[in-house]
Amino acid sequence: MLELKLDIKDADYEALSNYLIPSLIKNKIAQTGAKIAVHSVLKNKNADEKDKLVAELLNRNRSKILGYLNEKVTGQGLKCHFADFEAKEKH
């Protein structure tokens, strides 16, 4: 088994949410509502609050994100299975 650690700096959370929401929510109307909600919440947060919120959202959607990652890897013909991850804010 391999453990991989990623540090993400200077993330554009709005752009990331536009990219990730469609893969987590299949209903188009719900996607639009989720994007509006995320954007309105993020614009009123400072950087530390955004990091904490995004970490919480990633952890809550862990199984969907892992499924998405594993689908993408398998679709490329690669033998790899992402088993778990944990997102946490870092100061």
C-alpha cells in the first residue's frame, strides 16, 4: 500500500466547486442550486474559513469522491484503487 499526501495551496474554490459539483450531484437543477449556495457562502469567508469548510465538504463526500477517482483511473486502464483520504485544514 502507498500513502500519498497532498498539500493544496492557493486553491480557486469557486472554480473547483464548478468542476466537482457535477460529478457529485447528477440532477442539473440541484447542481445549479449547489453552485449558487457554495459561491454565496464562500464569498463571505476568509481564507482559513474557506479551508475549513472545503475540508468538511470533502470529508462528507468522501465515498462519492473516491468513487469518482476510481472510475477515472479505471477508465484510463490503470490498475489502482483509491481506498481513502482525509481532508483537513492546515495553518
